[in-house]
Amino acid sequence: MTGARSILLAEDDAAIAEPLARALAREGHECVIASTGTDALEKALSDEFALLILDLGLPGIDGLEVCRRVRVERPALAVLMLTARTDEVDFVVGLDAGADDYVGKPFRLAELLARVRALMRRSGGEPEDVVLDYGDIQLDSRARRVVVDGADLTLANREFDLLQFLMARPGQALSRDEIMTEVWGSTDLRSSKTLDMHISWIRRKIGDDQTGRRKHIVTVRGVGFRFDP
């Protein structure tokens, strides 16, 4: 499992690794999990992954040492470091070891995925086609631009992320928990209310609330929402 879209996730906590691997797969990446530093180092040096997501506190060889060795053998491999130790000293040490970026735990999933996208673009692992075009509505993820009926929309960052998540999965009934986890990194009650508010705002901006106009964002009762292209 190698290639421009493949990611090695070095994380020993299954409660973090498994949901994150599923989220990365939904983003279109192939993901391999390594639960020890020794396994992570072996896989990172033997396979052509585009990105290494590396937990600092791995058993066996720690993340810093893995990063240092990877940098010597595969200097072009992008490395995103994860750690529960978020003070400035650890941040500097992580970057000095060769990490390209650094995310502290607990992290917001949406933020981590945004960092992944940025690193994959930098390493050439993102696909060139980043425009979702459904006729009356187009979304350009690289330019962060949405056009409806030829007119540019002004969307807040979270509105854009939510609309992109829905548009990238046309016709799929997406659960509220899945949407909140992907876009907000949380499934608490506050995020649930926020989701409804953002859906309402987006519907108004793209014209879903206009009488006689076809609706793009559909409520799937008992499940969540679906984007109809």
C-alpha cells in the first residue's frame, strides 16, 4: 500500500488511531497503522508513503528518534507530529528532530485533516482536481471559493469546511456524529446545535431556502444530512 496518497499513522492508542485512519480513508487516503516505534520506523523506511503522522510517545523507539532516523534515510517524507506534551520546549524539539508540522493532543479532527491536506499538497500527494462542480454550484477547495449560479459566495471557514465535506460525498446520507467529528472534531451537544445553525446558514447562502428552487442539502430524518448534486 504505497503511493502519492498513502499515509503511515504511527499511534499506539487504538482509540485515536482507528477513528483517525477511517477519517483519512474518507478523505481518499490509503492509511497504514503502526503501533510501535520500531514498526513505524521499519515501515517508513521500506515503503513510499507520502506522509508520516507520528505520535511522540510511541513504545519502543520514541517518536523523536523515529523522526530523526527517517529524516536521514528519507528526507523528503512529510512528517506531522502528534503529542500530548504541548509546551514550547517539546514543540521546538519536535521541529528540530525534523517534523514538518506539530499538533497537540487532544486535537480537533478538522484541524488535523487541514494540516494533512496542507502537507500532502506540499509533498505532491494531493490530487490536481480539487474543484467540485455540480452545475449551479461549484466549490474550489484550493482557492476556498464557492460559486452559485455564477456568483461568488462569502462563507466563513467552518461553513466552507462543512459544505465541502457534504459536496465531496454526493448522494450519501451522512450521520450527524460523522459530520460533527469530521468538521468540528467533537460530537457534544454544543456541536450538535452548532451544526444545525451552520446548515441553516449555508442553505440560505446557496439558495436552498428559496421557494421553487431545488434543494441541495437534504435532511435525512433520524440520520443527518445528504448533499444532492
